[in-house]
Amino acid sequence: MSLAPLPGPERPGHRPRASDPEEVRRLLRSHAFFAPLGEEEREGVLELSHVLRLRRNGVLYTEGEPARSLYLLLSGRVKVVKHSPDGREQTLQVVDPGETFNEAGAVGGTHVATAVALHSSRVLQIPSELLRSLVRSGGPVADAVVAGLAGTVGRLAGLAADLSLLSVTARVARLLLTREDCLVGASGGLSQQEMASLAGTARQVVGRILRRMEEQGVIDLDRGRIRVLDPGRLEQFAQVR
């Protein structure tokens, strides 16, 4: 396992440390794709992979580029996004440590979206051909990969339904109900800009919705942090179409 840097502006005081091989082994053992493997096979995965260090806002890969890797997030947080021709951004996924991403690209050969680090992050880069080889071998690993891809399709179908059927207010309310990282502010979670990207709207719109919720006693805004005061009312907001 080797360690390689990637470019991108870095926040002072957040320089990633060298990766602990035991930490990587633990994450591989606990992940559905690699848990069925024997220790020797997982060591083989480790030998063929290497750790990339991403600075905050560093781009890991770009939509349309050839995809040669599956990624396992070791630390930090990464967002997977699509961009419109006029520069608007829609977040498809926010990846937390221990989760893999780019399964579709690794299998299909082309990146279908762009991956950007939300914070200083470390990712394990696993060769696509290794994943394809495990799938071709069949058994529980292939089943886990198919289940993972099916889960991705289901999540994207849910996102498409929310964007087309729910109001922006409902989408913001659902973020507050389902994502704790929306409540803690940009220092440790998601900023209003990142919430807007998840909700498919502009940051200014999210700001107006949050202020309106605060005026109605549903939430409290305190220096970027959000405290839910009335969960029942927030649930009602989440149903607005």
C-alpha cells in the first residue's frame, strides 16, 4: 500500500496524516464488498491499492474521465456531484468514512459524476480491474457488489422523485430530519451551500427557508448551528409539495 498526494487547497491545521495499515484492514474487513474475502485475499487488495490524500475542495475525479478505481473513504468527507452547463451543482451523494463510492464508474469504465473533498480526506484507491475480477468470481462478493449498485439506483431514484415532486422547503426540511451533519454547521458538517446542492437549489433560498423556520419557532439558528425546536412541525414542512 503506497501513499500519494492529490492537489487542492488545504485548510491550515488539517494536513492528513500517513495512513495506518491496521485502520485500512479494519475498514476492509467491515465492508460488505471485502468482508467475504479471506485474510490473504484482503492483503492482496491492500497490496494493489494505495492511499490518496485530498485537501479540502480537492477534486478526486471529474465526470466523463476514464474510471480506473473504486474508492473507500478512510477519513474526512467527500461529495459526489453533477454540474449543469451553466455551473449549477447537484449533490448525488455525501460519502462518510467506511463507505465506498464510484462503483458505477469502476464497473462501467467512465466517471458518471465528479468527486470533491468537503474536508481534508484520505481515500483508498482500489483498481477497477480488481473489483471486476471479484465480481467475475461470483459468490458473496459479487452479490454484495450487485446489492450495492442496486442501492445506488434506489437512492438516485429517490433523489429524482424528491427533486420533481417535493417543494424546496420540503427538501430542506427532510435534510434537517435525516442528516445530522446539516445541524452542526460548516465547521464539522455541511454548509448552507452544501445543503443547497443536496436540495437542488441556491444557497440564498436555503438561507431564506431556514430564517422562516426560525421565525415560526421550528428551529433555532446559532452561529451556523441548527437546533430543531419543533420536530412535529418540521415533519409537516417535509410533506409540502
